[in-house]
Amino acid sequence: MKEAFGEEKQKTRKNEEKFKTLEKERSNALEMAKKAYEKRKEKETG
């Protein structure tokens, strides 16, 4: 029973790490998109 619980904890930890990585990538992508949008906007107005 203890072993199964330990494995479950490991899975949870891995999923949390995966989620953090995805969250970081998503925020990076949003940041890049925002910068690209601002550059395009400057070109159109400038």
C-alpha cells in the first residue's frame, strides 16, 4: 500500500512539473505575441 502511494506522489509531482513547464511556455508565447503585435502596430501607425 505504501509503495502505491509513493508512486502516486511521484506521478503527481511529474504532472505538476509538466504543468509548470507548459505554463512557462504559454506565458513566453504570449509575451512574444504581444511584442510582435506591438511591432506591427508601430509599423502601421509610424
